[in-house]
Amino acid sequence: MFFFAVGSRTISKEKLHCSILWGILLVHLKSLWRRFACWCRQVLSKPVVSLVFMVCLGLASNFLSLVLFAVVDFVSSDLEDVAQKCSLSYKALVAVRRVLLAQFSAFPTNGADLYEELKSSTAILPTGSLSLDQLLDSGLYTGEVTELMGAPGSGKTQVCLGIVASVSLGLKQHVLFLDSTGGFTASRLYEMLQARAEDKEEQLEALQRVQVVRVFHIYEMLSAVQELRDRLSQQVVSSMGPLKVVVIDSVSAVIYPLLGGKQSEGLAIMMRLARELKTLAREFSLAVVVTNQVTRDSSTGPLKPALGRAWSFVPSTRVLLESKEASWEKATTQRLASLAKSPRQPTGIQVELDIGNGHVQELSPGTPTKGVWSDGKANVKVQES
């Protein structure tokens, strides 16, 4: 066996051959995995698809642990020495390394280029509530994940439906709503549209721009997100048309049961979903909105978002929704929205949301306008994942 030194390491000729082969294989892994996933969804039943994806996740982690060392050695080695001592083509080695670096490495870029890219690709979408728009520095930003967190009954689903109504009616853009709790109510959405437009035909057109997918399992959600990404990559949107917003209500409902104990698979699956959502938002200039539950360390401790510290790095913006009883004389519930995390605004800002009558109330100058919604009747196309 022939050995030669790369830096301070000694690497065999056979190992370098393997490194090159693994590198070529990694280049094609991404496309192969997508084709395999599409085939599974078309041919196999849902329970079998879930089992296959679970097994593949475990195999992938073991596979990467075996090939990572060899690939890193290859891309960091002196290719002239590799070509000479392994009797390989120098041009072929350079081509393989160039492809590996182009697809799997992050290249540095300057701030001016990033700023120009941000200006050309970012859109700001209204949420349907002027006070919430003010809290978010004008509205939802495409290319980012925004999280609405709060206890049950705090208004998370209502705010999501308000965003759907604003985008589908006001901007005439399509919205994908992934419902993991069964909380989507078409009647609520229809009355929001009635409060914003008098023309019934315009209301129905807005409803047709909303696609609802029921996903009650993490693998169903992953499958729906991956399918959407594949369709957008191939520029195939079928009946959906131009898509601007993806709403997931709620992300914690499908992830939280997987966490806890000594098992690490749940954390790995959660971070896979996080990566898919951030990539979806960034690559296709979408505004991704997710809802999350809140917990307390003790009965008197402050509210904090569920899913732990690992998930806290996923959303760019976090909004805490709370419902508090107003004075006993009015017997009303006060809805508050507080900014917990933002790349643009100072945290701690709080505004009031008025949810209940189906119209927007004008307040005194300098006071945020309150977005108001309520129930009604309608039919929206619902798809089971």
C-alpha cells in the first residue's frame, strides 16, 4: 500500500481514490434523494412512506459519518501531489473539487452585494393589521421565517387567517396553509374577506387562492414541504399560481411529541424541517409563518417558546401573543402582541390587537390600528396530505 503526506496527515493511495469516488457520489446524492422521495409518494402508501423516511434518516447519519473525513481530506489536499502519486488526471481532480466546493461550500461575499440582493429579492407583505405591521416594521418580510407564539386561545390562528385574507385578497397572491391541528376554519376566513371586500365574486376569487393541506404527522409535513419545494424548483405550480406565503399552524403540534428522553432522532427531524423551511423562504422569496406553543419553567416563571433552544435560531422574527382580561366593567378580552425577536426592531415593543367584530377600527393619531376578525361561512378547497 502506497502512502504519502498531506499536511500533517499520512493518507493512502486507496483512501484518496475512495475520497474522489465519495465526492462524485455526494454531488448526485441530493437529486437522487429527491427522485426517490417523489417515487415513494407516488407509489407507496402513507404508513410505508413514513417508515421508509425514518429508516433513511438513520442511514444518512451513519453514511455521512463514514464519508465526511475522506471528502474533507480530498478537498483540502494538494491536487498536484494527488495526481502525481495516484496516477490520476489533474484536470479531473480540479473539476471534481470545483463541483464539490460550488455545491456544498459557502463562499464569502461582501456587504454591498448582500444588500443589493436583499433589496432586489425582498418584499414586505401586509398582515391585515396595521398595529401588527408596525410591530414587524411594515409587515412580513419574504425570505424569512416569522413565528407567532402563544398559549391556546391567544389568537395565533386568527392572526394567521388575517394574513391569509390580506395576501389572497389585497395582494391577489396565493397562500399555502399547512394545518396540523384542525384549527383552520373556512367560515372565519370568509367573514374576514367579507369585511374587506363587498364584491362576492372578489371574495370567492380570494378563497380560490388559498390551498389548505391537513398534515397531522411530522413526515406528512416534511413531505408537503418537500413537494412544494420540488414544484417551485421545476416552476410547476399547477392551480396554485404565484405563491408568496406559507403558513404552518402549528409547527409544535407535530414536533413536540418527538422531543424528550434520550432519543436524538426527534431533534434531528426538527432541524431537518427547520432547514427545509429556511431554504424554502430564502430560495423562493417566500414569507414563512409558523405558530408555536409556549411553556413555563415554573408556575410563576415567564412564558417562553416551546421546542427549546435549538429551534430558537430558526425564526428571524418572533411575536408573543397574549390574551388578558380587560376591566370588569367592559367584560372584554385584550389581545396583546409583543416583539420577542427581530433583526430590525428593538425587542419588547408591544401593541394591542382587537379581534372580534370583522372590521378595522380607526384610533387616535399615533395609536396603532387594530386588525379585527370574526366568524362566518365559506368553503375552501382542503387537501389531505
